[in-house]
Amino acid sequence: MEFSATDWVTVALTEATLSHEGPPLFIAAQRGCIAAVKVMCEAGSNLEVFGSKRQRPLHAAAAEGHGGIVAILIGAGSLIDVQDDDGNTPLISAVLNGQASTVEILMAVGADVTLARVDGMTARHIAQLPGTPKGLRELLALGDEAIVGLEEFNVIDVTPTR
């Protein structure tokens, strides 16, 4: 796709507007600004910019349940199994936030459900924690006889206490 002068001005203004809060693509992905994400991806923006804790735009979109943005970022070449400072992948971020639609997209494109965070928990382990919607647990357990290694974690101990 070839950009016109107007397109480049739009990209520049979008980036300038969003940049005061962090990398523009990251902020647009987090906020669900699908048009801004699409324009920035088509303009060749760096897909692997960092937000807080070295999260990428795909982490942000997956955690917020922005399926359209997740699809755009993946189509543009975002790394699917990249981990942030805590070891969270975009899939784990989606599971932690109960976002079944983005979990489904990430699993459909081959996201690795066995990658572990720094605490050793995988997306499948996290899906078994109390409070996780049943449909999300079932989605992550597809094809599994059992969730291997779950017995190592005492899920009662990871529940926040007051």
C-alpha cells in the first residue's frame, strides 16, 4: 500500500497524540484504537515497542480483549509468544484478564500454552485458578487429558487475601 501525504500526516498526528503516554502503537492497542493500530502497522511502525514491564502492543490488546487489534498485530508480524518482565505472554495476559475472545485467536494461530512465567505457571495453570470463567478453562484444556504439573501449585495460596 502506498501512502499519500495525507496518510503520512495522519500517522504523524496519531503518533504525536499518543506518544505522551508511551509508545503510540502500544497505547493505541491498549485503548482499542483499531484504526490507529491499522494505520501504524501499515506505515511500518515497530510492532515490538515496550510498554510497562516490557509488555508489547500484542500483550496490551490481548489483555483488554481487543480481538480485532490482536488480529491486525499478528497479521502485521507481531511475535506471538514474546514474554514480558514477569514472563507473561500475550496468551497469559489474555487468560489473566478473562478475555476468551483473544485467547481463542491466539490459540488459533499457535500460541504456546506451555510457556511458563517466572513463577513457573503456564496459561493452562492460570486458567485453573479460582475465579477463571469455566469457558476459558475449557478453551485452554482442549485436547488435554489433564493439565500436567498443576498439582505443583496450591491454588488456594495464590488467591489474594484481605
